[in-house]
Amino acid sequence: MTDHEVAVLDYGSQYSQLIVRRVRELGFASHLYAPAQLANLTNPGAIILSGGPRSTSEVDAPDVDFEKLMSFGVPVLGVCYGMQLLNIKHGGTVKPGVTREYGPAKLVVTDHGDLFKGISHESQVWMSHSDTCANLSTSTQILATNEDAVPVALKWSDRCWGIQFHPEVTHSHEGRPILKNFLTRSGATLAKFDIQAFKAQMLDAIRAEVGDREVICGVSGGVDSTVLAVLLNRAGVKVRSIFIDTGLMRLNEAEEVKAQFEEVGVPIEMIDASEQFVSALTGVSDPEQKRRIIGEMFVDVFWGVAENVELLAQGTLYPDVIESATSGSIASKIKTHHNRVDRILALKEQGKVLEPLAELFKDEVRALGESLGIPHRALWRHPFPGPGLAVRIPGEITPERIAITQQADAIFINELRRSGWYEQVWQAYAALLPVKTVGVKGDERSYEQAISLRAVISEDAMTADWVELPFSVLRNASNKILNGVKGVNRVLYDISTKPPASIEWE
């Protein structure tokens, strides 16, 4: 670990890495650790205990070595589950709440010292818990409550605080200033964070981990794999960058990817495995099964292209890791990502998977890419899921359904670019719904496919809101799809937020 970094102990919250991200945004070095790794920390500048899905009343609930935690003599902040755990350690108790609090709530500050300096008397915060702190010790100070006067912020000493809400999510309107107060007003001595220093650390770590081994890097042309390939190239390790055409790519994707990597000076090998992937998905409708098939076939194809490969490099980002909640994690599983299937996990256990970007969010990857000199257009391509169009075509995958989706998607994306909306949107695409609808074409009844357009804004893919695109943009895209894509007679616009919906359909 970096001396004087902010160590975040991960108790399984879907938002744990967001804490790391917010700390970095405030200019300080930070990393995520399992609670058991507390014993390995040497010189942290501050420690934050994250939230989590468990209850402290459970027999095997995640714990903390409190004596070790306090032995560092640095500021400590407990968030949600972390607050409840610290309250118990300070002689208090935790009990089931009268109601589960999930979503927006009112924060009422009763003490505007240190942690809440400059914070509004009342503001919105984001809650996600069913237990609450009770029987506080006599030395515990209540700094804030919810609107029902239940304590939601506690202070146990000049170096130890707890908050029941999640300051790391944007739904807590003054969450970032509260975190800043903790880091700057607590007396912490903290290491600074900047992307150039982080890049140098990543390059050194890659060289140390790879050694003389050969790396196979799967590239898709997306931001993550492009940055990964360039990063490996700059590290000077032995690497083969391979593009696998799964047949589930966007329209003309292979040609665009080849041109993009020629521009950044990274040689890639182009492998057409589209028939294999599409054939393997024939008759398969279950989304989890589709993801597993695609993930397993990726490994098969890579190992078939280059036998005895010693390392597989993946452009995995933190949202992929936390949503998959894979073995060793105490977070709840949301969905299996293609790079978190069983065979990938088995390879990880063998030390054959390299994931340099796994601690980063998309905007951090873009900043890293800029520092590597990657062109703007490549860095601002919308995220594209590893399983490709398979998760944008609910139900069975067929060549005909793929072609319809590719054409509709290309029309929508081109309209966003033409109208200047492309870079104002985090992610946009067309999905083919597993239904047919009645329509009228050429004065005759039609019974054809329905396309759903989706455009969202997000900071991190952990939460997302739909974009209020101008009606003119939607109208133009709809007209062009209805007139230009054979087999489609209805276009819808998806106005679902995440949560409860996910960004992709599957």
C-alpha cells in the first residue's frame, strides 16, 4: 500500500469502490481492502469502513480487529454497516429498525463541528439499511439524525466517527463535502493522488506481475480494452492483442477497431469466430446462460489461437467486479459478467489473469487513456458490454435478430452524433424486444419486431438515469429505423432508471 493512503475496508456494499473513487476525486490516494487485510496495513493516513448487505446480529457477521484498527492512531469513519460495527465496539448495540430505510432520506444536523462543518442544517442523503444503532455509550455524541430523530451520525472520539447514510453516492447531496471534512478536518496526513503517478505505479506493477511471461490481451475497440492494450504496450511486456469477432458486435465494428488500433500504434490480430458464438447460442434464451456460454467461449478461442498462454489480460473495471459478486466477495450478486464466469475465476486462482484496471471506474480509465495519448474519439466511445448484442437481444439469438439490432443501433448512434448528443450521453443503444406488434405498412397489416432505444447518464455505471433527449432526435431516429430497418414496425424509448432497472436489458 502507499504510505498515508486512505484505506477503505470493504464489507460488501455495492458502493464500496465509490468511496475510493470519491476520495481520489478529492485528491487523495486510496485503495480497497478486505477487512482481514487490516493486519497487513502498515502506514495508512485514514481508514473508512464501508457499508454491507449483512446484519451485525448474524452469527458469522463480518467483523473488524478493533484493537488493530485503533492502534494506527489515524482518523476512522464507519459508513452504514461500518457505523453499526463501530458502535458495538464502543459499547453500544444495534437493533432492527422500525422500518427498512432504502432510498432518499432527510439528514438533520444537530452539531456543525468537524464532520458537518459548512453542511446545511437539512439535506437529502441516501440510506440502505434495516438495522439502527441503539443504547449508545455515555461518551457517544450524536451529530445528526433523520427526520424521525433517529441518530444517523455519531462521534466516539476526536479520531472516530460513524454515519448511517452513504456519502459516496450522488443521491446524498452533500456527501462529498462531508467526506472532504473527514479527510481534511480530522488531522489526517494523506498521500496525494494524481493520474500520472497512478499510471507509473500501474506500469511498475504490470512489469512485476508479468515478468517474462507472455500476455494475451483481448481487445474489443471499447475504451477499457483499448486503454489496457496501450498500457501493456507501454509497459514493454510480451503481449499479443487479439480481437475476437463474436458476431455480436455493432455494425462494421471489426473494420473500425482495426483502424483505431492502427492509429494508436498497437498491432492486433483479427479472429473471426462469429459462426462459433452464434451457433453456441442457438436456442438459448436464459440471460445468465448466454453470459456463461460467451465467457467460456472467449477463453476457448483465446487459448485456441495461442496455445500455452501464460496470462490472459482483461479490461475489467470495478463495476463488473462488484456486480458479479464473485468468490471471495461478500457483496450480493446482481449478474454474471462475461469476464467473471467459472473458468475465468479458475484461471485467476492459478494466477493466469491480469486485470490492471479492476480498481477503476470509466472516467478514471478515460483520464488514464488521455495520459497515454489515446485519441479523444477512442476514449469517448460509449461502453459496450462484453457479451455484446447478446444482452441487448432478450430471448434467442439468431443471425436475423442480430442484423436488425445492428442496423437500428447504427441509426440511433449516428443520429446522436449528428445532433451533438453523443458525448452528452454515458451510453446509448438499440435493443430488440422479444415481441412482435401489429402495425400498418403500405396500407397492409404488419406483424413485426419492436425496437427499444435507451440512452442514460451515469458517473460510474452503479446508478444511472435516462436522458431527456429532444423529441426531434427521437423522432428522427424512430423515422429512420421504421423506414430503413426491415422487419421493425415499432420504436420505444426506455425511461427506466438504475436501480431498479439495469443499464442493459440482460
